[in-house]
Amino acid sequence: MKNILSIKNLIVRFYTYEGIVKALDGVNLDIREGETLGLVGETGCGKSVTSLSVLALVPPPGKIEGGNVILQTEDGSFDLLNQDEKFLRSIRGREISMIFQEPRAALNPVYSVENQIAEVLLQHRRKEFCKSALEQIENDLSKGSYKDFIYKFERKIYQKMLDNPNSFSLRILSRIPIMRRYQRRSKTEAKKEVIRILREMKLADPERVAEMYPHELSSGMAQRVVIAMALGCSPYLLIADEPTTNLDVTIQAQILQLIGELKEKFESSVLYITHDLGVIAELCDRVAVMYAGNVCEIADVFEIFKKPLHPYTQALLESIPRPGEKFSSIEGEVPGLVNPPPGCRFNPRCPKAMELCTLKKPMLTEAEKDHFVMCHLYSGSSK
């Protein structure tokens, strides 16, 4: 199975008044075609920063200071960290989409649901809607009407949009109010598509929902709208950053089921970010465990729960409350990333730590088939 996205030695720093925060320290991660990869770890370990780095959206004062993010598409292979903003804008929402952690923060309060989803569609699928509009215009012209001169003018506009949708002259014309009425056909087509997508999100009365504003939506409805925006262009990769946060248990289950169904329908790969191991067990094919800016273990989801190898993964699973069993917490505290521990960042809390762990950072090693661990116990360095 080929990799659709490869993250190699990703380094991200945040330059703050307290010092340089070493948020990501050489992250390596592969996402395969058609799989759901779970990215799990404690709050502040770098999960969200990793996802934002994929889209080159790390907020200031953060800087991506090293590494590669290789995207494989039908058009070829691209290192997203070496592309200009114009190229990245064409990728975001089309090849890679993201469901952000807080849906209401991702929605503009002054625009309707229809306008916000249609904006994504018109950005990446404008040619498709222009072709449909041209077919309608040709059909109207064949009937013969006193409006033929208007239809011919519309045809010129749509032909120009089809040939060069991002031309400077079109951008100027689109700002003139009277010219916008001649683009109504593509917007009508986009509205039909918006309603179809909302119906796929299992929203009752999608026509009414399309006319609503974010403040009129419940939390579950807002999350479905954000998912609709993310999946509107059938992306190769969907990044879901804790999409069920702050939702009640029933709605969480519905959203998780919806993501699973839509992933199969659109044949997308999914990077699912969470701190909930129960969700990981239910939804994911493989799991990557993060700790303090490093990916410390990657394996099949069954292998992780059956035979965790990294001491942090073992401690994480042991800390899950179980009926009739003693609760076990991880000793110590998560290290500050301004001055992280030398060597392995887990060594101050690790029950198996050796002197070598404080001197040298371990490499991500394939300890067993398709089971990778960042630990000196399996790298051979401890021998």
C-alpha cells in the first residue's frame, strides 16, 4: 500500500518571550492510501502542530525549521514545505482538508451555511459548475428568445471563466454588483451541490440548514457543516483534529460513524487526532503515539493494544481505568518544551530509563514487522 503523505524529520519551533519552544523535534510519519491513522498523545504533545504543519498553517510565532512533507497525488509528488502560497491554496480543501478542533471557530458568523460551503466548492470546482452553466445557456439559446443577447453575454463570461478562472479581469468584473447577476447560474449549481452534501451529512431538512447562520446551529449540526466543507471536494487526505471535543456522547458516536462512512464513500485517507484511546480503538487502522514533540511508537491498532513496546505507550494504556483493577497513573510531569530533557524526552518519567537515555536521542526503529519504536531498548544502542 503506497504512502499518500510522508512527514520526514519535521522540526517546528515557537519563538516566545519565555524562550524557544521546541514543539516538534524531528517527527516522522507516513499515512497510507485508504487508511485511518490515529495520532494520540497528551495535551501539548504536538498533535495539532503536526497537522497544521502539513498545510503550512503554523501560527506565529511558530516556524517550520526543517523537514519535508511529501504529498503523493495523481499529478505527481510534491514537498508542501517548498511550495509557494498560491500552490498551497490550490491544495488546501482539494487534496488535503481539515476538520478543526472547534467548529464554531471555523465558521464565519456573518455568512450562511450555504455561502461558506459554496465558497469552498467555487474555489476548487468552479470549472465543473461553469460547464453545467454553459450547457444551460446553450439550451436557452436553442429555444430562441428576446433574452438571447443576455444569454450570449453570459456565455462569453462563462467561457472566459472556464478558460482562465483566476484571470485578473474576471476578479475585477466580479466586484461590480451588476456583473454578479451574470454569474448566478454557477452559484445556483453550487447551491444544489451544497444541499446534496448536507443531505449526505444526514442533516434533516438540508434546504433549511443551508440558509441558517452558525449561531442557529447546534454543536452537532455545526460539526457536520464543518465536515461538509472539508469533504466537498473529495480530498485525498482528511485531517480530523479532535472533531468530537465538547460534544455529548450520543453526538460523538454519530460523528464518528459519519466520518467512517464518508471515508469509505470518498475513498479518502484520514489522519485522526485525539487523546481518547477508546476512539482510536474503534476508528483507526494504525496508531502513532506522540510524546513531547516526538512520535515514539507506530503500529497496527490491534498490535498497540495487545503488545505496546514503548514504556510511554505501556504506561498510557495502564492508566486507563478498568473495572476491578487498580488505577495506575504515569509518574512525574510532562516536560516543558523550552528546556526539554536531553536524550529521550520521556527519560525522567520512564521506569526503564538507562544512562544512555539521558545522553542520546533514540531513533525510530522497526522493532517488529510494521511496528516502529523510538527507544534504546529496541534500537540496539543499549547493547
